[in-house]
Amino acid sequence: MEQLSTDEKNILKLLGYGADTARTTAYLAGITGLDTRTVRDIIRRLVIDHGVPIVGVRSGLKPGYYIATDQDELARASGPLKNEIKQLARRNRALIFAQIRTDWLEYLSKGDQYNG
């Protein structure tokens, strides 16, 4: 396993264990001085490259990231990810079959009446 970078260590130290300790991306960025995109990338690396079970919750009373402490917390995190994967697959299919046009606003505004 790769060594943790300084930024990875700092983010990992700030994450709590369990849903009650969730920390938002903005909080983590503010404490570390990193931008939010970098924080999300570090969390992704901690999960994928290092196997840390970090859960991200986007809604509810306590949104943010935390380290899962049991299978229930992991299962609750899995559902939204599955839904996001489905939405990304739909978007990908739409892009694959999309028409290339230069007049989308006009085309969509006129609807079926458009003959161009």
C-alpha cells in the first residue's frame, strides 16, 4: 500500500468515526486550507487507493464525510451511489446518441414546428 501524503493524513485526522461526526467538504477545506475539489479528490484516494471506508452523505441532518463504523453505515452510503451511477449511465447514453447541432436554443424553443 502507498504511503499517505501529508494532505491525506491531515484529512484523515479530521474525519470522525460514525454518522454523528460527519464533516462537510467546506469545513475540511477551511481547516486544511485546501480547495473543496482537492478535498473531494483526497477523500476519493483514501477510499479507492487506501481502502478507508469513508462515507459521504449529501442530505439529512448531518451531511458530510465520516468513517463508517458498521455495515449499516456502509449500506446507507451505497444506495445513493448506486442511484448516481444509474443517472451517470443515462447521461452517458444520451451523449453517445446525441445529435450535433449548432441551433439547440432555436430547435428546442420551436419544438415539433422546427423544420431546420
